[in-house]
Amino acid sequence: MTSFSQTRSGACADWLTGTIVPYETFEASDGWINLAVANDDLWQRFCTAADRNDLKGDLRFAKAPDHVRHREVLVPSIKAIIKERSRDEWLRRFDFAEPYAGEG
């Protein structure tokens, strides 16, 4: 999924951001990407693509509802992780791992 918007609007976007974490635009080292990790399998793929086995094994983030429950911890962590690499590097990593990501 590729998107060029840095903002979301509408009832659907509001519903998704409340039930899926992460589901937002993150700043990479050289621009923005949109990231949607909507289920447990995609979470495992994201963690692999990000080289973050520590998050993969963290019980606070074991299941998708846990991501929502611990949003205040998880989102800042993902922001810092995404900022470490360029958009192209993330898109290559995500293309391999197949979470839903695109240029922002």
C-alpha cells in the first residue's frame, strides 16, 4: 500500500488508528513512510525487518490488542526505530517482510 499523504482523515481512519497500532505515518531519516501492522503475523514480520527481536519477544506486544493497550510505549519506540534508516531502506526491508508500508 503506497500513500503520499502525511495525514489521515475521516471516520475510517479514526477507527483504524484506534484499533490498529501502529497505523500511522512515521518519519524516516530522509522522509516519511506510512506503516500499518494490522495483525500478529505482520507484527512478527515488522520486528524481523527492523532487526528488533526484543520487541518480537516482549509480552506487552504479544498480540495485536496488546499493541493498542500499550500504545504510549510502543509508538515512541517505533518512531525512534524508523528514524534510524532511510525511506528506501525501510521500503526494501518491508517489501521483503511484507508488512503494509508505503512512501509518505
